[in-house]
Amino acid sequence: MTRYASFVLVFVFGCGAAEPAENFVSAKPSAPLPKDLRTRRSGDDWPRFLGPAGDSVSTEKGILSPWPKEGPRLVWQRKLGEGYGMPAISRGRLFVFDRSGNRARLRCWNSETAEELWTFDYATEYQDLYNYSGGPRCSPIVDRERVYIYGVDGQLFCLRVDDGKPIWKVDTIARFHVRQNFFGVGSTPIVSGDLLLAQVGGSPDSDRARDARDWPKADDSGIVAFEKYTGKVRYHVVDELASYSSPMLATIGERQLCLVFARGGLVALDPASGKIDFRYPWRAKILESVNASNPVVAGNRVLISETYGPGSVLLEVKPGECKPIWSDADKGIREKSLRCHWNTPIRVGDYVYGSSGRHSNEAELRCVEWATGKVVWRKPGLTRSSLLLVENHFICLSEDGMLRLLKVNPEKYDEVSSVELTQTGADGRREPLLNEPCWAAPILSHGLLYLRGADRLVCLELIPPTKK
């Protein structure tokens, strides 16, 4: 039976503490893990944006290759409301964040069957400045018995995994004087120890009244650390505005760093204290441009990439500083190595693979030499695409809904299978399962592949269960 945890929430905001409301429940650091609902025992959970390590890489084994003509077996499909983010999956539960009418909602389903377990929703009045979807861009984040959501309108919630009841809430727009970003909030937070780190990017209070398309002045809230059990602000640092890239954790040398590709460039900080380690400016000169791809880390080197201006740069990181190994900054647009838009490239060995190009008609899937930036091969005609790495193969989902299985091959584009997923419509004709735009990266959890189109979430069996 579906259980609803739906609340009409009215808040009065004061100095910025997490909102205590009578419908909220308390959280305990020692709370037990929720019951595991899985029947598929092999494989891994996918509890946050881009997976367990935040790099769109799966360690699962036994994928189906090649695919049958119709593609991997369809397990289930469900209609979705507005939004762009992918689900999070933990202990047999799938958490999907979308919008229906004037309600933003988090729904919890059984990840194997799509049976609905509960729904939480709240009122939203967000309208996109550029007429894109008014739904969430961020993925949910699951941490043991809690799940966090960060709405396109800046509402940050902590909820209970078992029943969807809210634990705390912060209105980041009101608390930090955030003026609406180009496409609202779209940077998924990350859990580090007992903190939840989020890009907020507020402005001075006096700056709020200016036209939303003007360039706002940043205040000291580019990155905010919230206590994950209470929502209390532990620290806020950096005079940067928020981007659409998400914070990520990396160990470089013997140091744990949080890397944030903010609107103005890369920021590295100690996630526990907020102390800034280094900053590297990297952004297009034009106003209407964004940084949206996540950094890629290997050893003491970090790759950042954008599509509106400078392209990519590979940085060598040392304590308190970084320096470029190679850079696209001074190259013409046709000579740039990699111009990732919203997809995060994936490094495999000595090469990095990603979709390069701002627009669909110019986009190319590329293989680039990691150490030098040399383009080894390029494949046009796929539209803009997202990659998932599993068992030396890429799952490649193009924004037009085409799904491909590629071998990881630094010598050439090596396609194993491709399919346009379809179903029989009410008129008896075949129609696509995934409608444009398919902008969210595929995810794989316990052998099941999850794909999102404009209005639907699809679950396919990529790894058949092991026979006993």
C-alpha cells in the first residue's frame, strides 16, 4: 500500500537556522539502517550523483554483450513529471525527485519493481528564466537512514528513508540571499563525514533587487557546510556564485579535498574545516555561460572542462597551489581538446572520454590523451551524450534517446550494440520509450540499468541474475 508523507509547510525565516516545524521528526546519529528490500544480492547501490565514487563508474560484472536487437530486457517503466535529475538507489529503494503541477515531490519506490512506498511533496513556484523544465535538476543523496533533496528553488530537505518524514529544512534562497541562477539550483550536494556540502552562492542582501539576468555580486557562501543531522550551518566560504557542477571528494597525495567547479572556476578546500587550499579561475567571458561538468581526478592531476569558452585544462595539484599541464584556453574553438557541456568525462588508463560540443549538431564523442590533450579519435552524429563505464564498456545515452554499448578502445570508436527503446502505443504503433531530452547520465545498480527521458524512467536488465 502506498503511504503518503505529504505536508503543507509554512515557515518563518529568522537568522538562518534549519527550520523546526511541528511535523518534523528528530534524527539520531546512531539510528539503525533501514530494512534491505533487495532480492538481487550482487552489485552495488547508487546512493548519490554519478554513483558510489562520483565518477559514473560501476564495478559490477557480467553485463550482457552484445545486446539483442530490441536491447536489454525491459523490467519496468514509469511516467515522471518535470525535472532532469536521476534517482538514487539504496537498500532496494529508489528515490526519484520530480515535479507535478506546483508540487515538487520525492517518491520512494522499490528499485526492482517500481512499487511505490511513500511520497513527500512541497509547494513550489519556480519558473525557469529560459523556459526549460520547472522541475528539479539535482539527484537525491542517501546517507544511511536519511535522504537529502535540493530543489530547483533552493529548498534543502533532510528526510527519513523509511517513511519520508522531514527531519529538517533550510530555505537557502532566503538564508543566503540567492538570486535565481540561469536554470535554478542544479548542483547536487555531497556528504562528507557529518557534513552535507552544497553549492549555494548567495549575494549581499542589497543585491537581491536587481534584475535576475544581471551579473550578481557573490557573497561568502559559494560553498556551505550543513550539519547533516540538524541542518545547522557549520561554515560557509568562498565569494563564488553556484554552478551546475557538483562538489566531489578526492584524496590527492595524503590530503582529503573537496573539489568544487563553481561558476568562476575550480575551488579546492578541506571539507572538514572549509579552509581553502587553492582556486583556479576557469569560465567563459560571456555572461550566459555555465560550468556544469564535474572534475576528473587521477593521482595529483585534475581535469576540468566547459563548453562556452576556454574548454578544458589539466591541472597538477600540490599543497596550496596548482599549475596547468595542458590547456585549451589559447586554442581556437576547432582546436580545443574537449568541450564538455553537462556530461562528466570518464578517464580510463591514459585516456579520457567525453562528449564535446555546446550544441547537438556539433557534438562529438571524443577520446583524448590524458597527459597531453591530444584528440585521438572523434565520433560525430551522436548528439550530446552521457557515459557510464562498466566492465571495460561504455553505456552511452544520447540526448535523442539512442542507447549504445561501446567497447573502451583508445584506437577507435568501437560500437557493439545500439537500440532505440520502443513500446506499442495506444494506436498500435511503435513509439519511443525515451523522449528528448535525455540529459541525465545512466545509472547501474545491482544489475539494473536506469535511464531517464523527458517524461519517463526506464529500468532494463543489463546483468542477468547468476544462476544457482
